[in-house]
Amino acid sequence: MRQFFHPLLTLALLAATACAAEPGAEAGDGAELVPASAATLFDQAAVCDNIFKRHTAIREADLRDGVLRWGCGDVPGVTGKDLGQEYCEYKAMQGGKVVRSGAELKSGQKLSCVFSSVYMDCNGWGVDNTSYAGDLAKDMSKPENLNATVDATAMVMKVGFNSRAAAEALIKDCAANAKKSALNTKQLVNEERQAACYEASTKNTKEAAKLRTLCRSTKGDWLADEKKWTSVKALGARIAVAGEANFEWQRDLTACLRTGDTKIKGVTWRNSDPMICSRVVRAAAECDAKYVSIPLDFKGFVFTGWTNRQVPAGCRKAKRAGADYDNMVICDATTSELEDIGLNPTFSSDLNEFCRTRFAKDLVMQAPLRLLTTSATSVTPFCKAYSGK
């Protein structure tokens, strides 16, 4: 068991102690919710497919630049105190203080949504971050930032799944369990065939129900059975080969299915874990990529945007020593938005939800995977792109 709070462990503990949640969600902290994990690999393939569709336009650019991007805004189903699952925590602040509901707002003061990607263990696991948080608070208090005395406890992320240790463990485990020599070969065969089965179900809608019935199973080696696979192939499923138009997508999808493996324990419904693990699995399996720890001077994944690497309109990176600070973003509500919050029961009762809806969906996190890679062969087109050659 990990010595830090791994995402799946944290959520499992929360779910075990919470009240019953609505169908399709898992209980979080008190009445809050997190999405239910996919029951089977076939179901998870649909989740991965949707994630990849949102990233289609930037996939090649990210490969070329040696980075990986995903949305800061939590996926649908994450609510209340559980907001902030994507290595990015956010809170509404007014007058330098955290405000949680419309009832706490003071007339005539600006409302800002403050986004932090500073790891909860930014100085290393178990090392006190009080001094760093205090320095951030001093800078954030300046006129160019929040122009008010800022609460230092709001500067650094709070939960274990937003830690340097959790990110490193995810990358390490995804890489270590990418190759057939490292685990049950039948399990990898099943994942590859599940991806092909899911793809066939999206292209052959007439046989989609049959394919779903044949492929959905909680058994990790289900489609490794040749008789079952023969039945699936008869309905149009096939493993793509290099050079075919769907090859890269199918390889990405297969790698994404590794995320929830018991040896990895990634959170399959998040934006970040499937994106990170799918890229790492492919790089480790196909390019023999190796990974180093995240440098201590790297305080968190950086904020960027979907296009031109610009943060969304209405937002700006915080300033430190006159320069942009990549781990803190300030987004200011307009006067009309501030007035409308009082008329919106959802936002008025949960200002973090306002921050997510208004800004977080367009704010992006970026991980510099190439900088963490010590070696990678450059034989296939994917490996050449991944290694920057």
C-alpha cells in the first residue's frame, strides 16, 4: 500500500464512510459525489474514447512538443468538496479570504476564482511547505494579483491525489506494467481485443448490441479466449495494423485501458489519469521509455490553454517577481456575474461550482512528459514523435 493518499484509495475510503449516493455516482465527502467507475473494460473504452475525442485537435501538437494536456475542470459527477481532482484545485476568494457560498460575499468587493497546481508535497514528500505557501501568499497579496492580504492556507493543494508522489507513482506504475513480460499476457491481449470490440460496436451499429454482450465482462482475460474472440471477429472486430487509419487511435485506446489495472490503480473517470497513463504505457511498451522523478524545482503541472497556450479570457497567471507564475491562475468574475450568482441557487450555495462552470472547463493543465523521459527509441512514427525526432 502506498505511503501517500493514492486517488483510488482516497476515494474508496470516502465512499466507504459516506451516505448512499444517487445511481451512477459514488459517495464522496458527506453529501458530495464522484462518478462511478466503469464496470468493464468495454465500458471503460467508451470513457477513454470520449476523453480522446476532446483532445483530437491537440494530440499531434502535444506529441511534437513533448507534453500532455488535460482539462482542469472536474468531470461531470464530481461535486461540492470533492471538486479539484485534476492536479488542479480551485476556490472562490474575496478580499483575500476563501468564500464558499453567496451568503459570505460582501457587497462592492471583487470575486476571484483562484486556481493552484502547487503540489501538496511541493517541497518533497513529508517536507513542510509552510514557508513556500507563505511566500506565495505574500506575492498573491500584491496589487497585481489579489490586492488583499491572502490566506496562506489557500495557496497549496490539500489532497493526496494532487501530490508529486501520486503523479510519480502513476507514471512509474503505468510504465512498469506496460509490457507483456511484466504481467499476465492474457490480460494485455484482452485489453487489445476489448478496444477493437468497442471500435467495431461504434462502426457497426446493427451488431453493436451483440458486440456489447459478447465483450462486456469483469474477467481480466475474457477475450483472450480464442473461441470468444472468433465470435467477436465475425461481427467485424479486428486489430488494426501499422499504417491503417485507425491504428494510432486503437493503440491509444488499448493503452488507456491499462489505467484501471489493479497494479496501477489509476482513477479511470478523471481527465488526467487516463491521459497520462495511456501516453506512458505506449511510450514504455513501444519505445522502451524510462522515467525519472519529477524535479523538486517543478512545483506542479503548469497552467496553459487549449489554443495558443493562453489561459482563458478573464483569467491571468499570477505574478511573482514581475513574471508569470505558471502554477497559479486568477480569474475575476465580472460585476454582472457577481450579481447573477445571487439568482442562481447552484452557484449561490457553492461558489466553487461557479468557478468550475465559468473558468475551469477552459483552463488546461500541462505535464512535460518528455522532460521526465530518460530514453526512448525512435523507430515507429509514434516513438519518433514522442522522442521529438
